[in-house]
Amino acid sequence: MEAAALPRPPDVTPELRRFLDAHFRSQADLSAAADIETEIRGRCAELEASVSDLSVRLAAAAAAYSSSRNAAGASLSNVRDCLAALKASTSGPGFTEEVEVGSEKLMYQQLPSLAKEVARVEMVRDYAETTLKLDSFVGDVEDAISSSVTGKLKSRTENSLKTYHVPIGYLKTIEDILTSVTRTRPQWTRLISAVDHRVDRSLAVLRPQAIVDHRALLASLGWPPSLSGTNFSSINSGKPSEIVNPLFSMKGDLKSKYSESFLSLCSLQELQKSRKARQLQGHIVNSQLRQPLWVIEELVNPIAASAQHHFSKWVEKPEFVFALAYKIIRDFVDSMDEILQPLVDKADLVGYSCREEWISGMVIALSTYLAKEIFPKHIGLLQEISSSDASSKPSEARVSWLNLIDLMISFDKQTQVLISSSGLLLSVKDDDNWQRISVLSVFCDRPDWLEIWAEIERQDTHDKLRLSMENEKNWNTRIQGTVLEYGSDDYKSPAVTSAIQKGLSLLIDRARPIPNTALRAEFIKISTSPIISEFLGWMLQRCQEAEGLTALADDNALLKVSQSINAARYLESTLIEWCDDVFFLEMENVGRGECIFQVEINQLKDFRVQWTDKMSTVILRDFDARSRDYLKNKRQWQEKSEGLALSRAFVECLDYMQGRIAKLEDGLNILDFVTVWRTVASGVDQLLFNGIFTGGTKFSNGGVERLHGDLSILFATFSAWCLRPEGFFPRLSEGLKLLNVDEKQLRDGMFTDANRLREYGIRRLTVAEVERIIKGRIYGS
């Protein structure tokens, strides 16, 4: 018998070649050829038996479908006959007049139940037809998948990739039917569940096989390309890439096969997305339907694995890791737009950009490598150094960490430029999308690493700012050009505040690239709050030292306190302005609904209020001490004035007070200065009113004239800071007004009626106080 001709080497498929290589590694293995042939024939016999069994089941299902359809048709035919007979009986001549009332009621009572029965039969018919239709399509899917697998084992089908379009087409038809059933017959849950179960089993075979074939096709294309000899010096230059792109070299039949395989995987993914959307309908899905593009994953995974071989050699030089990762992304990104994106559009896979998916896949691969290899080494180094006594090594470890963060931030900026340069409008403010294109997403899975980073940034900034806070020159030099919300004056804030602001601003800028709103807020809180608290502690210490030395009675002490108040005011206004920015408003939505710096703003405000009150109290205390003799002299209000009606002691008190307030005006910002002088004015008003008008003081015409002269000087003193100073001394002004009332008006009782006091401008004094002042008035002849 003549031996069968052997196939030509070019006709041997890759699957057959791998099978032969696995079983015939040496010449000695040829003796087992008969056993292997027996095993193959046995497996083929089993598959043929399975196909025969499936044919029998298909014939039985067709027979059952035909029988059920005939039975349903017969039932509907009987119903139609009954309805026709009913219609004929009700339309006979003279029926409407001759029928009995009882039979008419009986007929109309039966109509609803008959209609329900017809509807039930119709629903049963629909259920049976839908079930048989779905069973037929699911059977076609299972047969197509079985025949595909059988064909791969029995023969070397050159167009095996095209066979996936047949089961995928059946699966899409099944999904359309299930979607319609879900919308119109939601109560058929068992039918939907049964079909989903069988479809899941089919997909469990179809998708892995399609992916295996796609990977084999990629290997035949030469993917992944070799990364050896990559020249990093050309990364930022205009030199051509040294990495060969196999996607651009595809031609002829190979390109057609890749396109078919690509479209098959895209169709499968679109099908799975539709099934997920149907199964999760009515639930909060968020981003559960969003999956990476499978065909891009198959490109990313092998080249990322190849790149990790190079990454492992550069653990100590992470800049090379980022350089190679960016070069791979950049060199292949054009092929995503020119070759693959048209295929995705042809597959009707909505919402996917190959450029974005390629960049996202490589970024995720790099992030995974950083989380597994790079960061653990840095964490271990920090922990090792923290337990040692070395003083220089902690600084080196922090510098190494910060250098790594700088590389990550720079890499993110480069990749985002690649995305935006194509005109894609990626919603980077969406945390889920942002994390896909940022290597800083490693901190989203490890918040403890974020805390370490924030603490290192805080320590580094603190070391720089501490020198500024310790330098007395920075407290005495003012910032120029920091204008208030209104007025022409500025904050008069010391230069150290500018350094603090810049330090905080740099920390905030470091947090901006973090692709998670809650983590950004956490980073800012950890890194900035201790610095603000320490700065507040410095200001408090300076104020307490000034108070302890001179009890704020010295001008230099007041100036020192003023500097701290100015710094607090400037920093407080800066934080409030930041909180109005969109960047911080987004963090309010995920937090407690308040500004992230609200605690610090309240602390700065409390500090200002506390020390402005103390300065006002000091001035009032000194004024009280200096005016004590003036207030004790009750006889002066009954003496007749000769010459200028003024009290010399009172003028000296006012001169002292004016000097202290003028010093504050030079050193204190205008907002807090207004608070101080108004507080002083209110205190002086209360102090002088109690000292002059209480204790049964008698006022003659000369005394009233003297008091009028003294208060005129008081009002003139405060006229430097307001237009109507008497309005800030309401009790003294109203008391003087009562003393100037005509005697005739007092006899008429015009100022003894509580209801009429407001008509005469007396609003701050009580009736008892008005009566006491009026009783002390002595009218001369």
C-alpha cells in the first residue's frame, strides 16, 4: 500500500507544529506514534458522538416545537370559532328586543373571563414561541462553538477566525430577544435566567478560545517588538524611534486575519457590555460597565511584561523606568489612531478611544510595577533609617522619595499631553477616568503611602520655613502690594507671612495631580495644617513675650503684637480666598460640606479677636488710670467757667490715648485697627458716662459748658478716623443733650414719658438714667 503524502512545511499550522513538538522531541519518541494515533482517533470518536447526540437533541426540540405550535394553533382556532358564534348570535334579527334580561346579564358577565382566557392563551403561545426560538438560537451557538473546537482539533482551518462571527451573530440575536423580553415580559425571570446560564457557559468557551487565537496571531506578527538597545537620548528629541512597530508592517492576508480577530473580540466585548447593562438595569452601576478594551489589553500585557525585564535593572534609577515607559507609549500611540481606531469604530464599540486605552493600559502596568517593586524598597529604606541613629540618611531617603514623586508627576503631565494633543476631551476631573491615566493612582490603593508622602512633604517644607520664622528681619519687613478688599491701605503683613503662603501654595500644588478628590483633601490636611498651627504658635509666643515684658504698655510691644495680628489677618484672608476656588469647592462636596481650612481660619480669627481685644483693653486701662482724678472731681460741674471751658487733666488723657491709637494706626492693618478704635470708643463712652453722670452729680450752666467743651475735644480726637465721631459715643451724646434741654420743656414733662424719649433722639439711655440726669441739672437765674 502506498504511503500517504506528507503535508508541505508551509501548510503545517502553528497548532499542529506545537502538538508535534510536544510529543516528538527526539527520535526515540517515534515508537509511541501508534499510541498517540489511537488517542487522537478516540478523541475524534468522542467528538463525533457528541455531534450526533446534539443532532438528536435538535431533532427532538424541533418536533416538540412543532407539536406545541400545532396545539396552540388548535386552541386559538377554537377560541376564534367561539367568538364568531358569539358574534353571530348577538347580531341576529330581533335579538336586541327579544333577549331576556337574565341571559343578557349572564353573557356580559362571561365576557371578561373569556377575554382573560384569550389573553392567557396568547401569553402561553408567546412564551412557547419565545422559548423555542431562544432554545434554537442557543443550540445554534453551542453547535457553532462545538464545531469550531472540533474543526481546530481535526484539521488546520485557515479561516478559523471567521468562524467566531457566526456564534457572535447568534449571541447578539439572543441578547436582542432577551432585552425585548425584559422590557415587555419582566415576569419571565426563570426563562431569562436559564438562557443567561447557557449563554454564560458558551461564552466561557468562546472568549478564551478567541483570545488564544488572537494572541497566536499577535505572536505571528512579531508582537511584542524587541526593546533591546532603546536609546533614551532621543526621547525628547526629534529623532525617529528605534522600536519597530509591527502594526505598521502588517500586509495582505496577515492584516486581514488580524482585522477579523480584532473585530471578533470587539464584538464580544460589546455583547458583554450589553448583557451587563441589561442585567444591572435598575441598579446603581457607576463605572461597573466600563472595562478596558480587550484588544488593547492584548497589546499592552506582553509589551509591559517585556519592559519589566528592563525595569528590574533600573530599580536604583527610576528615571530610566519612566523614560522607557513613556517612549513605548509615544512610539505606538500613532498606530492606535491610524490602524486600530477605525476597526473599533467599525465594530460599533461606543465610548472607546484606542489612544486613550493604550495610554491607560501602559500607565496601569507601570503603576502596578511601581507598587510591587519600587515603593516597597523606598518604604523599607525609610523604616530602616527611622530605627537607626544616622542623621544624614533620613534626609537622603526623603530626597529619594521626593525625586520619585517628581518623576511620577512629570510622567503624568507627559501622558496627559499625548491624550489632549489628539483632541480627545477626557473628563480628567472624573476620579475614575483620571486614575486610569495617572501613575499616582498607586496612592488610591495605598492611603498609608499617601500619609508618608504628605508627612515627608510637610517636613521638607517645615525645615525651609522654620528658618524664615526664626529670622527677626522677616517679622519687621512688610509685604508690599497686599491690598485689602476695600480701602487704600494694605495688610501691613510681615514678610514671613509671604514665605508661609508660598510654602502652603507649593504643598497644595503637589496635591493637585492626585487623581482622587478625597485623597487630595487628606494630603492637603496632613501637610498644611501642622505648618499653619506652628506658625500660629510662633505668633502667639511673640505676643505673649510682649505682654509679659511690658503688659503691652510699651509702643514696641504694641507693634510686635500688631505684626502678629497683621500676619494672622493676611493668612486668614488667603485661606478664605483659596476656599472659594473650584479646586477646594470640589473637596467640600466629598467632605463635611465646609472649607478644608475652616478649622485653621477659625483659629486665626480667634487669635486676632483675642489680641485686638487685649490691645483695646490696655488702652482703656491706661485711660481709666489717667482720668481717675478727673472723674472724681464732681465739683467742677457746678463751678462757673472762666475763659476757655476745658479740663486740662482730661485733655492730657485724650492726648495720651490719641498717641497710642496713632501708633496702632501706623502698625496695624486697617480692618483690625477699625475694630480697635471702635472698641476703645465704646469703652470710653461707657467709662466717662458712668464716671460723670452717676453718683448724683449736679450740673450748673458752667458745668454743662465745661462738659460740652471736654466732649468736643473727645469727638475731635476721634474725628481723624470717622466723619461723625459723636455717633460712637451715644451715651455721652445723649447725656449732654439732656443737660442742654430747656427748663420749660422739663416742666412740661416732655422727657419723663418713656414712649416719647425716642422721638427726641434718646435711644441708648433708660428712663431711670434720664430721670437721674434731669434731676442733677441746676438752672441758674
